[in-house]
Amino acid sequence: MHHKRAFGETGLNVSPLGLGTVKLGRNIGVKYPKKFTIPNDKEAIDLIYKAKDLGINLIDTAPSYGNSEERLGGLLKDTRNEWIICSKVGEEFKNGRSQFNFSPRHTRFSVERSLRRLNTDAIDIILVHSDGNDEDIVTNFGTLEVLSDLKKEGKIKAFGMSCKTLKGGLLAAKKSDGVMVTWNLGYEKDVPIINYCTENNKGIFIKKALDSGNAVLSAEAGSIRKSFDMILKHRGVSSIIIGTINPIHLTNNTLLAEKILVSE
């Protein structure tokens, strides 16, 4: 992907597709239509190099993605400067279920732990992993304020929230560098957030563009193209995060995105 898009006004430029890595670290309690086996180290490094060869420079991870961060810390150690890494705070995955903690103390602990796990001096983007109570988190927990402090300290370069509600997403966007929202052919409720971010130079990552893989299984072969076409033609979108461990799916999705971007 020769095209790169700005993540708001952060100075970070990302490929229009980013690689989501939940499947590198966790295969229980995930919302994918098919079961999968976590890749071994050779398969994982092959996937990373395939993404790099395709021009992808954005990798999305989280503490709640099993041991995804630790694995990436090893896999990316020789090419760290070539990647934009987005991780999260707020959600932990323990004993087969999600637990949430948005306190300032835990937020700082989580970022410093992610720095160690990812084997890096600074994480490019940290997003709050919302439990659905977006407005409450933004208004009452001080989570974004701590992330702002960590940015001033140089431990992170940008911050925001992975949102689940329209009101909360708009609130989070106002107080941060950018947000991650859901957008696919069957879900367009977050589009006002995307429009707000576009008008106010905030970054936008799209999750569930393929409805967590359901579009791949759809009888309508063109559904992926329609979804990509709709999303990538919105000038405010920084990147679509695609969680895959299949190099063929990754290649096909990237080539499709390139075709759409060239036709603009």
C-alpha cells in the first residue's frame, strides 16, 4: 500500500489497512464465525513480513488479546521503527472473560506494562478499550487525562478510545487525537462520529468492517468490496483494522483496497 493516511493531526501516517492481532494471542472468547488455531512463531513472522511487503505499516493489539503484545515485542524487535503500533488500556482478559478497569492508576500501569511487552520506548497510539459505557469513562474516570499526561511524557504519541456508542464516541473524539468506531454494511450508527472527526482533524480507525469476519462467509461475494468501497472513499477514515492470520485473505484485502484507492 503506497497510500498513507494521516491519523488526525498527530503526524502519524498509516496504511489504509491495518493488521489486527487478536488471533496472534487468543482464540477463546472471540467473536469470529470459525474456530482457528493460534499461529506458531514461524507463521506469525511470515504474516508480519507479508503485511510489510504489502505496504501495511499499522499493527493493532491490546492487553486483552492474550499474549499478542509479548509476541509482537519479539516479532517486531528488528523492524520496530517501520511500524505504527496501536494498543489499548482498560480491558483485561482473565480466566476466560473480560474484566475492565479505567482508573488512572491502572491506565498508567497498563501503558508501562505494554511498553515492556512490546519492547519499545514509546507506543504510537493507545486507545481506551471501552466496555460500552463510553460517556461514563470519558466523564468520570480520568482515563483520557492520564493518557494525555503519558503523551506529554513521551511514552505514547497519540491517544483516544475504541468506542461503542454514538454519544460517547463524540465525547471521546473531542477530548483526544482520534477514535476507533464500527462501520460496515449492516451498521452505520457511528457515521456522525466519523464526520465529526473529519471536520475536526481527528484520526479514525474502523473496526468490524467485515462484521468480524461474517462478510467473508457471506453468500454475496461482493460484500467485502462494497464495505471497503464505502469506507475507504470517506476521506476522514485513517485506516480499517482487519484481524486475520490468513496471508491469502490479507493479500486479497490489500489488493482490493489498493484498487479502490487508485480508482478514486
